[in-house]
Amino acid sequence: MPVSRNLIVFAALNGAMAVAVGAFAAHGAGPQIKTLLTTGAQYQMVHAVFAFGCAQWIVGGRLAQIAGWLGALGGLIFCLSLALIAFLSAPAFGAVAPVGGLLMIAGWVCLAVAALRS
């Protein structure tokens, strides 16, 4: 399976967003939202790098690509849900964060299975 250009683009945009959110958390956010934004940015960045690695791992096949998409999408959903809680003071979005977390976990499990298969 060739390198997934779309996954690399998605990972790169996730990485860019993570830097922007993290920078805002460090320099422009009030103390009440700083922790939420920092946590979201960290998870999003880790999973952007995760997705990039999965996109590059040709031997991992389709399952590695799926792992990358799950991780990147999960990181995005998790970060956005925390940002919405922070910016809108809407704690109801806390119910969305576990969806992102489950997707990230599923991505890591898929990667482990891909490694065992290759």
C-alpha cells in the first residue's frame, strides 16, 4: 500500500492546529481555560505525529492507515471538545471528549494488530 497523502495532509493540519491552540493556551488564555486547551493541544499533537507515522509505514498495510485515521480523528475530536468547553463555557461538550479518546485508543490497538500481522 502506498503512502497515504491524504492522511499526511490531515496529520499536518492537526499538527498546525495543535500548535495554534497550544500557543493560545500559553500566551492568550485565561487561567480557567488554559489547562483544557493545553491538554487538548498535547493529545492532538501526539496523534498528529502518530498519524504521520502510520501514513509512512507501508509494511503495516491498510490496518496501519486505519490506525492513523482513527488516531488523528480522535485527537481532533478530543481537542475540539475541550476547546468548546473552554470557549463556550459549555460543559455538555464533555460528553464528546470520550468519543475522541475511544478513537485514539482504537488507533493504537489497530497499530498493535498491524504490527503483529506484518
